Amino acid sequence: MPRAWTLRSRPNGMPTADNFELRDAPVPRLEDGQVHVRNRWLSVDPYMRGRMNDVKSYVPPFQVGEPLEGGAVGEVVDSRAEGFAAGDLVLHMAGWRDEAVLPATALNKLPQLGVEPQAFLGNLGLTGGTAYFGLLDAAQARQGDIVFVSAAAGAVGSAVVQIAKAKGMTVIGSAGGPAKCDFVRSLGADAVIDYKAGPLVKSLAEAAPKGIDVYFDNVGGDHLDAALAHARKDARFAICGMIEGYNAAEPMCFRYIMRVIAMRIMLKGFIYTDYLPRMGEFFADMGALVASGQVKSRDTVVGGLENTPDAFLGLFTGANTGKMLVKL
């Protein structure tokens, strides 16, 4: 019997295993225009935490008692839709389960780029697209810029580090602990800050004595405040995520927010789906960077559908280096 994870209750602060329930989820009979998919890989991502709250946002909240959603790569089992046949590998958003019946319009057949299927959940999917467009479009980063990246050992952050280096930028990454800092250095970062080792404002001053032109924010909180403190005139900030505040009971406070005025800092929030019409451009450029080895991936893989909540919760405790994936 196919199974799916549902939201049992809405979290208050940090989610726990009690907020999730694994239920039987029989797939319906296949109708015209539909495709039966068996999932191979599931993605878990920090943005999913926001969808567990009953608040208005850029995507609807998850519903209590209903299957959760997320990026997934699966194999077509059966199809009654033109353009899809058994054995095709597809990308879709019916994750957190092992099987699904979906309309063909909800599926994208994986392009033949000579990479492993799970890459389309990482550097050639939402993760890489977020890094690519956030850095190059939202932050308008260009050759010669000094770029500061928070959560640089994570899925998006590690992609940002490599794209920035490939495009001729100086990169300063922040990560937690010696092992993750070593990983960020291995990606080519010019300097790495261990945010657990001391005050961020002081550490960033030492790593970037001339200040920063671009900040790619995955964390918020103290990282964003340190970036504000060391921003140069006309600095551009791409606000991708603020994982430090997702489970916080108190709002974030910023000592250096007034520097936005003096330094004419641009802060721009963005969402991956803003750029879906430009995915052809992304596959061409990012595909070439991946094929050339300028952008590499490192995945943290958790095995088994039953362990999907553990993989998700691990995102908030630093359990992942690179992309967190669940292999079915």
C-alpha cells in the first residue's frame, strides 16, 4: 500500500516528530491526462517550515491531515497522457510520499544532461535555480564583487559560493564548525567564517576588511546584521531565507539597519518560481558549469520514506552538508 506523510498538527516553534503522521495513501484509478509516478528521490527544504503555519504567504499553507508536498524525482509507472511513458523520469512537487497519480501538467520530464536524477532536486533544480537567480539577478552580482554568503555549507549556499567563483567574484562564506568550514573552502571560497567561533561582526570585518558588495542571505538574524554593518556603498542583498527566525518565538532585531540609508543598500526578496520562465537560460548556463566541474554537489542522503521527517528536522540542527535528500 502506498504511503504519504501528513501534517498531524501545526508546530509551535521547532517542529517535532509528533507533528507528522505516516498514513496509507492509495492511488486513484488512472484517468485520461494523468500519470502514475513512483518516487525515487525526495527533497526536504527549510521553506517547508513556513508552510506548516496557517498564515498567508506566497504559497498556501499545508493542511492538517493532508499529505505534505515537496520536490521529488520519480519514475513513470503508467501513463494515460501524451508525452509520458513508463520508465520516464520526471520532476514534480508530490513529495513526502512513495507514489502519486498526477495530471501531466504537474510533471516535467528530466532533460538529458548526463547527470544523476537527484541533481534536478539540487544544483539543477530548485536549489541551484535559487542560488543562480538570487545571486545574478536579485543581487545583480558581477565580476569583481565581494560576496558574503551565509549557510555556505548548505544546499543553496554551497551553490552560491561556486557560481560566484565561476563568475569571477571574491567569496566569503559562513558555516558552523571546522568540518563545514573546510567543505566551504574546498568549494573555492576565498575566506570562511566559523560563526560558532566568535562574534560575526568582528569575524566579517577580519574576512572582508574592504567591506562587501553583495550579501546572499539564507539565515537572517546576526548574519544579516553583520552584513549590514560591513556593506559598501550601493551593496545589494538577496534575501533568500531566514532560517534563524523560522522557529523563533521573538522577532529578529538589527543594530545596523540604519546603514541601509547611508550606504544606499538594496534589499531584495525573491522566490524561485519568479524565474520559471527563464529555466531554459538556467539549464544552459548552470548545466555547463556542472558539466565542466565548476559547480559540484555534495548530498546528505537519508534512506527510506519513514525517515523523511527526521531528514527535514535535521535541516534546523545542522545535520546536512550540501543538499538534504531522502532516497526511496
